[in-house]
Amino acid sequence: MSNSEDGLKVGELARASGLSIRTVRYYDQIGLLTPSRRSPAGHRLYDASDVRRLDRICLLRRAGLPLAEIGQALDEPG
């Protein structure tokens, strides 16, 4: 993480993951990837746990799971 204290902004996370900013924002909109916090200016800030969640989301998408099933799989304990 380049801004380890503050977290990654949406553009930084998108670049690091290879996704578009629009995709990352969509994942936020549908509740699949919610940023840990927001800056005073309202920017989404993603921490290391958010990055790990996005990695799992990308892995499950490549495996062919629909977004609704990915959300359920990540939110269920165990």
C-alpha cells in the first residue's frame, strides 16, 4: 500500500488490482466491497483487509461465480 496510514484511494486500488475505477465503485454500490473509511474530503479509502477481500472477489470471478454468490460466500462464516 502506498499510503499505508491512510489507505488506498479508489484509483490506486483499481490500478493495483487491474480493475477499472468504475468496477470498484460498482462493487461498493452493491455492497460487495465497502471501503473501510472515507477521507475528510469524502474519498473512499481501502485498507489491507479490503485489498484481501478484493483479491478474493477477483479470484472467485475468474472461477465463474456470479457476484451475488461471491457476496454470500465471502460474508458467510467459515
